Amino acid sequence: MIYLDNAATTAPYPEVADVMRSVMDSYYGNPSSLHHLGVESEKVLQQSRGVAAKLLGVQPGEIVFTSGATESNNLAIKGIAFQYQNRGKHIITTAIEHPAVYDVCKQLEHFGFEVTILPVDRNGVISLEDLKAAIRNETILVSIMHVNNEVGSVQPLREIGAVLKNYPKLFFHVDAVQGYGKLPVHPKEWEADLVSLSAHKFHGPKGTGLLYVRKGIDLFPLMVGGGQEGGYRSGTENLAGIVGMVKAMRMSKEKFEANPEYVRSLRNRLWDSLDQWEECKVNSPKEGAPHILNFSLPGLKSEVLLHALEDKQICISTKSACSSKVDRPSRVLLAMHVGESRARSSLRISLSYSNTEAEVHAFLTSLYQVVPQLKQMLKVT
């Protein structure tokens, strides 16, 4: 099996599975308990918090462990919106955000908030001038993703952060889920107030994530109860998942720093081949993220081609895994003005350090075989 759907999820590192088993066997105490089993579990929890903070260049007290990106994004956006609504009820986001941001912002409209959706250009990047023009006195939050999960466009976060620094009353949230382990993630350099991560996007366990919350920020909690995670996220911590996530964070960062161009070299080979193919339209920007490549073959349904490749033991996707079962064209590609035909026939390849040049070659060979076959079948029928 050739797995090229790493933007949807990644296979956990074997070392991650091993350490999670060890934690479940040896540190099963509740970190909130006062007996020695609880105290030992609490020590492991705080050690993990410290390592995660060091990897991100922030303070341990600024790390909140969550169940994943969806919870992190909800906590960041709703937590700011409800806590600071006395300052204003205006939020800014972009047209190509993941549903875990886009739909949250749209939901807040039912609570009286107003949301401005920034457009993007053909490369899926916002305009700083559009951002500046959208900011009002009542703006309290700007939420802009690091790397787009469908096409791999990368937003200029340092420049965005420099703009927003001039507005001390508003907060800056970054969904960095698709960036970690593939590009540098630096909350402080971005001037970000909140940053979301999800473990299963960088070879950690599903159901585990974190939210960086800059010191001094208060959030309205979505879940109350025992007061864990500084009161922001009540509920007994998933200690094995947290330890597994932090190990995956460290390993992914080490792999990237040891060979930062490896995954991009695989993507470049795919790009060059597909871009030279007359009937293929590449939708991703050439200088996008190193691991995501989106392309279209107008006239062919993306689901049909996906299953034809699956028959050859190759796994890719049509769009965001969270939206892939919805029968409508990609909202992201429509926002990039590629047209409905391309938006409906789009496919996404997403790579990791586990992929090889041989796998890329096998994918291209299979693609060039199945496309003529499918087109011939369409003519016959």
C-alpha cells in the first residue's frame, strides 16, 4: 500500500505507540490525585508540557492540552469571542479556513457576532491590504491558518502578525495544524496569541492536541468541571496521548531540521510531472507547503479516479477529509477562482517523511495508466 493522504492523518511512529503503552502500564494514576500514583502521573504531565513548550519556543504555562485541533480551534475562537465580547463582536477570518475554524466563526453569527471573510488570490493567499481594511474598532479576533489543508498555500504570518501588533485590543489565532513538522512553527515570531496543533497530523495519536495561549490572555472555557488545564479545559488529562503527542512533536521536528528539503523534493517531482501534462491542471501554488499538491483532471469525477488508484493500492484524497463525503465542489478551490469544473475534479496528494521516490514514481505510473482507461470507458458508455 502506498499512502499519500498524510494531510488527512499520519501513521503513528512506532516509538510513539511504544511510549504510550509504557505510560498506560506505569502511569495510570489520575494526575489530580494526591497519592503517589497521581503525583507521578502529574510529574509526567508537567514534563510533557515543558517539552512541548520548548519545542514551540513558549512557556510551559502557555500550553493547554486538548483533544485535537477541532477543540483547540473552538476553544481559541469561542473562548476569545465570549470572554471579550464587551470590546466588540467582530471577527476576521479567511475564505479557505478548515471547517473547524470557518464553521465556528459562522456559528458565532447566531450569537450576534459579525464575521468578515477575507478573499484569497489564485495562490490561496490573503492580501495584507484587505486585512488592514477589514479591521474595525470592534474587531476582537483575527483567525488565519498557517498552511491550507487542501492546496498547501502558506499565509505570510510574520507580516500578518506585524500588522496586527498595531491593534492591541484584538487577538491573533493561528490554526497551525498542517504546518508543524513540515515548516517552522514559531508562535512568538508570528506575534500570535493562540496557536492550535493536532497530534495525528505529525505521526502522533488521534484525539490529542494542544492550544498555545499567550500569557495574560483569559479564555471563556467551553467545558467546566474539575478545572484541569488551568481551568480552560476540564476533564482528566489523556496522559498517554499527551506523552505520545509530545514525542511525535520532537521526532517530527528533528526529522524536518535534519533534512528540511526531503519532502519538498518529492513534491517538486510530482509538480513537474503533473504540470507538464496537458490535460492536468495543478491547483496548488508552486511555492506552497512542501507536503501538499492539489490537481484536477477536468472531465473526470475525482471519486472515480480515487477508487481507480485505490485498486492499485494507492491512497490519496479528494479534499479535506472532514469534507470529503459532502457532494459539493471544494469551497477552497472556488475561493481561489479555479472554476467549478476543476473544483469538482480535484485530488490531493499529501506526503510525509515516510514516503519515498519509488512511491512517487509508482503513483505517477499508475495515474498515467488509469486516466486514459477511465476516459475510454466514458466514451464507451
